[in-house]
Amino acid sequence: MKTLALATSLALALLPTACSTMGTSAESAKAVPAATGRWTFDGNIKNNSLAISPDDRLAVVSYSERPDVVVYDLTTGQVRAVLNGFVTPRNIVFAPSGQRFYVSDSSLGTVSVVDTATLKTVASVPAGAGAFGTTLSQDGGTLYINNQAASTVTAYDLAAQRPRAVVPGFAQPRQGVRLSPDGKALYVTNFLGDKISIVDTATHKITGEIKGFDKLRAISVTADGKTIFAANSGSNSVAVVDVALRAITGTVPVGKDPYGAALTPDGQFVYVGNLADNTVSVISVASRQVVATIPGFKEPRQAIVFTRDGKWAYVLNEDLSVAKVDRSSQRVASTLAAPARPI
């Protein structure tokens, strides 16, 4: 890989910080065997991810308990491929062009760049052990990478193949990371401290915090940039955040152990995956009330994505099967069957 030398230097630079972070909490990252017996850097932390290509033809999914990444053909409803070579895949995002997608792996300490046409890894972005949540700038030029072990966020220039900045000052940033619609602010969730850190993307400095969450999970930002919806798995609620005030202004009760907080393309509803009761709550943005509760899932988490026209929602289950939800009837219309779990 072109990035081998950079990967080595960045990994060495991050190692002391990572080791220091590991010693601060029993919840922090550490090398442990996963359920299958394979070695992992941080296998005590579980999450899943789902991304849909911009043309709505492919879905790519992962679960950190499995070393494989599954690619579904949404036009046929069948598995197109199973990608191997991962250890603890954490997050998946597509480039705006749809020609590539990116898979972070916290044990490998990299983000794999996968060609969508061939499904081959064409590059590897170094991020250090603990690489977790990711998000892309609107132009697809900058990849932001949370590192939950080093408590940093890296802004990586994909064209230049080098980091623009490594931002310190977080407290175990995991999956939650979102850009404001104008791209000027990056919102990063912190597992420790239950807060959202606000980063100025021009200066790469933390400019503020939003506190008061209860086991903060996924976040979404409205199209006008004024409101953040944040899942509180500790209080079975979704917090409503006023961005200008940098404060929680209300909460919406949902199901048990909510992880997801995904805004529909039209911005009118928030879909919330409730891990403990296997449901998805649908919140009306206008009324701030739950208007539907959809059953039929298996441990849904943050991984909820919509088609471009907003007619369908895809929800990832714990076994890597994908439920297809008809939003007009608010029911699971079908489920894409997952391949067998590797031994």
C-alpha cells in the first residue's frame, strides 16, 4: 500500500496515547478475545454499520463481532459478496460518487478503501488502533476518523493521502460523528462524559461542548443545522438539542435501549433503533412525539439508512440480515437473509 510508511509512523505516534487511554477505565479499549476466540484490540466494544450506495443498488454491512463485511445487491435482494480480512469492522461510508466505500477497523488501525465495482481494497488509510466512527465531507475529499483509544479525531486528506490534522481533547469518541450541513462544524460524541464536542473544521479546534446526555449513542443533524437529535440509551429517550444554545431543550421517550437517531431525507421524522425491545420508534420532528413503533427486528442499533426518495428504510439486525421497511405502512416488508457467520 502507498500508505504503509505513514501507517507505521502514525501507529507508533498514537500507541502511547492509546495505551494511556486503555488504563483509564474498564470500559476503555483493550486487547481481548472476541466471542469466536480471535484476537481483537477492543472486542469488548460492540457496534454495527450499514451504508447504501448513492444509486440505492448496494448495501454494505458489518458487525464488530464478525470479521467479515457483507455486500447485498438491493435490486435482487441477494448477497453479492462477503469481504474478508477484517478483524473488528466499525463503520462504513460511501464516497459521494459511489465509486468507493470506506471501512474502518479498530483492531487493524486502518480504514480500508474498497472499489465498488470490483469490491477489492485499493488503499488503506492509517488511523491507529482504535479507529472507529467515520464521516466524509460533502465533496468526498476529507475523511474524519474517530479514534476511541487515542481520544482523537483525524482529518485525512484522501487526495494527498495524508492527515490534515489530528485533533486531541476527546473522551473515547466512538461511532457518533456528523458534519453540519455547511461543513463548518463537526459534532463528535464522547462515550466518556456523555457529551458532544464541537470542532471547527477550518481550524481543527474544539470550540465547545454539549452536555447532559445519558449513555449517548447516535446523533443526526437537521438540514438547517439548527437541531441535533441524540439517542440516550440510559434513559430510553431521544434528546433534542438546540445547536445555537448548545443545550438540550427537550427529550422524547422511545423504546428500550435506543441507539439510533436517523433523520429521513425530508427531515420530517427520526427513526430510532431500540436494541433491547427489537423495535424502531418513529418520531415526528414537528410534534416531537412517537407516531409509530415498528416491531420485527433483532437488536437494531445505529444502522438505519433510507433510500434517496425516502420511501424505504433499511435496518441492520444483529445477525447481519437487513430489514426493509415500507415507510408508507411502517412495517417490515421483507428481510435480506445474511450469510452464515464465519467460524
